[in-house]
Amino acid sequence: MTITFLTSSRADYGIYLPLLKKIKADSFFSLKIIAFGTHLSKKHGETIQQIYADGFDVAYKIDTLLDGDTPLIIAQSMAKTMAQFAEIWEKEKDTTDLIFCLGDRFEMFAAVSASVPFNIPIAHLHGGETTLGAIDEVFRHSLTSMSKLHFASTEKHKKRVEQILGHSKLVFNVGALSIDNLNDLQLYSKDAFKEKFGIELNNPILVTFHPETKSYEKNEFYIDQLLLALMDIEQQLIFTMPNADTSGNIIREKINLFVKKKSNAYVVESFGTQGYFSCIAHCSFVLGNSSSGIIEAASFGKYVINLGARQQGRDVGANVFHCEIDSQKIKDAIISVKKAPVLSKKNIYGDGKASDIIIERLKTCIL
């Protein structure tokens, strides 16, 4: 079986990684990877290099990003992506048995949409989830509708996929693939982390804040509120940068200015999977609106202050505190988290066996 994986960012590649390794090692499968989106962007860390470093070949490298983050440019980027992938699917239509896509990104939607006229079966990861503050929800549910094989992350999300499709055929709850990473990944010690990233970890708050794309005109206000809440925090702060979403650049600019003024604050463009999870393992808690706070943080026994509506609607564990993007409410939430009891490492998103279940299903399902 020839499977083509689509990866458009460091985030989806990191999620895929345990499955990619097992598929590469299994003679039943032939693996192809298409890298596009921010993977080829120097501004976003040129993370295609991590794919090579992990020992994978890349069948196609597609430059799909345009310079800017306005609604017009996002729409034009989608058009560019669809046109380029139409050419790829014309070449690959007779040799690709299955396209693997993940999640909810606009560029993923464009790439997969271009395959539909060629009738290549599609497998979708993380369908059925809800993110009220992001246009991603539209793309996620559309990808579900286009796909034939579905691997959901919780039972609740599986049922939502079945509602969207109107049937339960080839819909499976396998858990989140990213939890598999935690079983296999060797995390950096604090000393190794310092050597790799130049940061001496001191019980940091890990901050990742992405744009709310359904209310992109408010993103400048939102990042101002977050940074105002952190201005007087003496605890170490480590920021990671946002996705290539509408109004993401203003968030980048303000974080960079903030870090220059705060001696206890650091910013890293891309930790990579190993670095990012190591940072979660050594942090005090997670602050922001990243899916990693919803899905992976519980496996480390870490609390999460989830800001705003970007992740609202996803299944969450007891470790997640929802908070409005208001400076005083963020300060209050930080105080509450610091007083909260120690957590277990139970995670509603699974126990790290998703890749094994997916491979079993791939070998037995008739597409």
C-alpha cells in the first residue's frame, strides 16, 4: 500500500512522527511525504530540515506560502496551494492508494480538495473536533466530508464525525497520535536543553498564543492583554511563535518586543517535537491557546490556562482552565493554577497506542 502523507507545518509533522516511523519500517507500506506550507519558510524555522534529520525522504517540496497574513493573502495562498497540488495528483493518481491528512489548516484543506476529482481515498486524523475561535473548524469538517477513513482522538469526537457523515463506516476512535510520541521520545534533561537552546530552565511558564481567526481584527488587542498580564510576572517565561494565520505577524512583533524588554523572557521560533515536549515536561504550566495544551499537557501532569475561544469546544481534561483574554482574568487564573493540587498524568486522549491501532486498521480495511 502506497501512502502519501501531507505535512504543512512543524505541528502536524510532530503529530505524524510515530506513525511515519512505523509505516517506514513495515514492508506492507510504501511511504511518500509531501512537505509544504511553513516547512519551507525560513521565517518559520525551515522545519523541512527536521524531516530530513529524522531520516525521511520528501517526495515533493511545495512552496505555497505568500508573504502576508491578511484574509486576501490567506485566500490567495489557498488558491496557489490547490493549483500546485492539482499537478501533483495528476502525476500520483495511479500510484497513491491513500492520502493521509491531519486536522484543520486552510492549506491542508486546499491540498486535499485538489485530490477529490482524482478519486484517491483520503484518511483524516483529528476529525470531529470543535474550535470555536478559529476558521479551522470549517476546514476540519470539510476534510471529514472528503475523507473515506477516519481516525478520531476521543469517543466524543468519533461520534461527531459519524454525525457529519451520517454513518459510522470506517470511523475509529484511536486516541491522539501525539501521545504516542511521549512513549518513544527521549526528552532533554535541563542541561541538554540549555546546550541545545541556550536557555537555563527555571520552572518556566510555557506560552504559545495563536491568532483567533474568526475574530482576527481583535488579535492585536488580545496579544496586548496577554503581555500586559505577564509584564509584572517574575517567573521565567518561554514563548513559542504562532502559526501562519490571519494577523499572526502582529503577535510575532509584539512578542519579540516584549522579550527584548524582559530579562526573564525568551522566545524560540521552533523547538521541534523533542524540544517542545521537553519544555512542557520542565515547565510550571502552559499558557495560551495551542492544541498541545488541550491534548498533550495532561500526559505530563501539567495544568493549562487556555485563553479565549480558539480551542473552545474540544474535549478537555481536568487540567484545563478556560480563561477570557483579559489581563486581570489571566492574572487571576495564574494565581489559581499555582494553588491547584498536583495532577495525575491521566489523559482522555489515549495511552500512546494510536499508531499501532491505525496500522492494524490500514491492513484490514477495504477502501
